[in-house]
Amino acid sequence: MWGNFDFNEHIPLARNTLETLFIFEASLKAGVGMFCEAYFLFALGLLSPVFQILYPSCFVPGSGCMQASTSTTYVEIAGIIAGMLILGVLADTLGRLWGSRVTALLMLGGGVIVVVAFGVTLTGQFAMYAIGLFVFSLGVGGEFPLASTSAAERAEAGIKRQRGRVMVMTFALQSWGSFINTAVFCILLLITDTGDCTKGNACSTQGLEITWRVQYAVGLVCVAGMVYLRQTHLTESKMWLERHKQLMQLAPAERKTERATKLRHLCTAAYMPRLVGSASCWFLWDLAFYGTKLFQATVLEVTIGSNPTLLQFMTLALLNNFIGLLGCYAAVAVIDVPWMGRTRLQGCGFGMTAVLFLLCGFLFETLSEPDNIGVFQFLYLFSTFFGQFGANATTWLLPGEIFPTDTRSECHGLSAAMGKLGALTATLWFSFGGPNNGPVDAQTIFIAGGFAGAIGLVLTVLFVPNTGTLDLDEVDKCWQARVAGKRYDGPAVEYRHLSYVEAWLGVDTAQAAHT
């Protein structure tokens, strides 16, 4: 039977098939939380016009209800930042498995509160809704560093040369969460549309009430499934486990001393440029990205044209999310290709997004004319593609591989928290930076996002190292040698693995010996 079968010819095919299966499995295990967080949190930008239709009395300026409803965005971001900082540190100390289970439980508890949010008054309802979002967001905050570090470490234990693909495939589940959420909303809107509001008529309040709650309930089922899988099937990261065993062999006093030494080394020229680069680029990206996501209603209403129906609005949002998915998988295709790498990909995303946003901003009056709406939509959707193709994926990926295992999660959490400060800056600025302390217009949002992208491009070139071809084991060896005051001569300090600022500061083998 096997007489004419050439094993040598088919071994590469079998190996590629197994590698593909590994990438899918590793990315699903690490990224299901990214799917769930995007499903819940990006719904907030889409629900703004729904809540205004459903609860008009709650959007009267100066009312307590309006203050409660508008606070949800700030509460969400505050919860995410707290989760990133707290759970990011604890995940380095207690493990990736422990952290992943805690984040899942927090998301489940918060999701339940969001779905059943109710109050005697609308103010009370939105207050309960905000509490649920805060608890959910704590879990989301922890999910960012845990998903990235887990994906990087699982890939390192399996397919080192395709670590970038595993990580971006993991991150792509965030785009899937946003896409599925919008699709579910459109379907529910069609099913419950007893008032024909999809045709431009008045919407049924009962239908909209069912729609937004059931939309969240569908996401809650996904979160419950994630909790079950993490409690029964998820295993600890081998890289963290091996390093933890080494640390446990030290005496308690030695472990405490080593911890203090590590904190000092993060502030040296060997690591501070990396932390500055990952944190500042993420800050600038979230300022641009969340400016258009959290204020998606404002942006999409302009790009759709005059008097859009709720279904037209949601359909364009769905198309926007689909374009983002295409961008993510385009990044998967090139992230590990030698001529691209992390730094060039991030620079490409920042640069193209800056150009497209600035075009939308400075040509706003012309593009807003009815005859040019199609061009406006194309530029906006194209910016979504390049955002996902570049900086949105790489700002999440990079902290997961440029720092050592001992500090990988907390450095990722700190970088991600800076990103959310960028989102908070965008939220406060775009909410109160307009005339009479009111919201800014879509033109300002585009221009601000464009300049943020341009600055992000410059900082990427200066501060971000390209470590895609560097094993994480070497990152750890370099770190441990520096902490111990020993010499390290490996590839981690080669010029090709350093940023321009690191090279300029002299972060080389000579300095490593004396750091």
C-alpha cells in the first residue's frame, strides 16, 4: 500500500499542518478572553444611540441620570487600568494559570450584573450597569497581560519561529469579539423590530430593551464557557513554571533581595527605553483608536450620510469590524516574515493611520458632502484596516516578548495601563473639549488621531526593538546575567535586537557586564 508513497515529499506538508493546528490551539487557549472582553466592551460605543432612543429622559444635560450614563466609559477604563496593574504584577508572582482563572471569574461576575442591571429609577439602573462594567473591566485589565504573555510562552514551548503568528492570532480574537457582537446586535434588532425602526420609523422600546440585554446575555454564555475551560483544561505556562521553581529554591530573604534588584534593573538604560517605547506607543495608539471606537457613533453618523436608520448605522459598524478582521489576518501573514518584523509593521500601521485620519480631518468639509460620502467611508474603513494591520496588534504583542519572564506580565500590564490612559485622555478630551465644555466634533477626533499616529511612528522608530527572531530564553539569560552582575555575550545584545535609543545609550555586551 505504501510502495509509491514518498514520505520525504509529504513530511513538510504534515509538519505545516501540525504547526497550523498548534497555532490555532495555542491562540484559542490564550485568546478566548480577548474575544469576550471585546464582545462586551466595544458594545458600549454602539449602544450610545440605542440608549438615547430608549431612555431619552436620561440624556437631559445636567440630570443625575445623564451623569450616571456618561460615567460608564470612565468606569470601564478605570477598571481596566486597575486590572492591568494589579493582576499584571500578581500573574508574575502567582502564575499565568492563577491569573487567567481570576480574570475569567471577574468577567463572569461583572457580566451577570450588566445583563440584569435594574433600578427603581434610570439613575439607579445605570449605576448598577456601571458597577457591572467595572467588575468586568477588572478582569479585562488582567486579560491583556495574561493573554499576551501566555501566547508568547506557549509559542516558545512549541513553535518559536512562529511566535508572532500565535500572538497575533490570539489578539485577532478581540476583533472577532467586536465583529460577532455587532452581528448579534443586527440580528436581534431585526427580530425584535416591532416598530420598524430599521426602516426609519420609531423604534419599539420593548424591542430595544430586549435587544441590548440579550446581546450581552449571548456574550455572557461565552464568558461562562471560558470559565469552565480554564478551570478544567488550562495548564500552567512551562516557562513561568521553570523560572518559579528556580526562585523557590532560594531562601525567602534572597527572593526578597532579588525582587528589589529586579525593580532597580527595570529603571536602567537596558530596559527603561523598552518600557518607554511600549508604553508611550500604546498611549498614542489608544488615544487615536479609542477616540474613534468609544465615539464610534459620532464618527459613523458622519460617514454614513444624512438621517441613517439604526440598522444602517449598525451595518456600517459591522462592515468596519470586518475590515478590522482582514487587517488582523494580514498582520498574521507578515508578522514573522524577516523583511517585515514587529517594528516595521507597527510603523506602517501608525504611518498609514496618521495619513488617512489627517485626510479625513483636513478634508472633512469636502468629504462630508453627499456626493463624497463614499470616499469618506473608504478612507475611514481603510484606516481601520491599517490600524489592525499595524499598531493595534503590535502594541499588544511587543511587551509580551521584549521583557523577561520575571517581569513580562507586569511590564505588559504597565504598558497596557498607559494605553488606557490614552483612551481616558481621548474620552475626557472628546467629551468635554468642544464648545461650552461639550463634546468635540468628528473632524477634531480625526485630526487628533492623525497627529497621535504621526508621533507614534517617530517613537516606534526610536524606542521599539525588533525581537521577533530572538528566543525568549535568551531574553531571560540576558536578564538573569544582568541581575547577577555577570557578563552576557549572547544574541539579546546584538545590534539587530536593540532599538536605536538602546544602541545610542550603549546597551551592549560591555555595559551588560557592569549593569
